[in-house]
Amino acid sequence: MILEYVILINLFSGVVIFCSTRKHLLLSLLSLEFMVLCVFLCLFLLMMNYGYELYFSLIFLVFTVCEGALGLSILVSLVRNQGNDHLLSMSMLSW
């Protein structure tokens, strides 16, 4: 029971960090990955408690890796085009 509360506190701290990060894109991507890791731990504990198969968590990890690769590719293209990853120097018209 305490483990679930610790994971939920970590998840909400990831949400707070994501909402307060306004300087670099890499920091926001790292906070998103932290939140996904917390959701994976919740999903894994739920599957273990109810005796379900763990293939759903494997599929979740596959989608997580795809999301991380997509975020890194966006970061690399942004750094190549603009020279930095500052969120304040971007505008939606330049994408």
C-alpha cells in the first residue's frame, strides 16, 4: 500500500516538473520519461496483484521506447536547425 503512494507521489512530482519546465526541451522530455516510468510501475504492480499476464506491460514498454525515440529525433532536428533547445526561442511558425 505504501509503495503505491510512493509511486503516485513520484508521478505527481513528474507532472509538477513538466508543468514548471519552460527553459529546455530536454528537461521536459526527461520529465515525460519519468512520468511514463511511474505509470509503468503502477501498471506492473496492478498486473502482479490481480494475476494478469505481463504481456500488456511489455507492449506498454514498446510504445514507451517509440515515444522516447520520437522525442529524441525531434530534439536532434531542433538542435540542428536552430542550434539550441531553448523553448523560449521557438515559435510555432518556425516548425
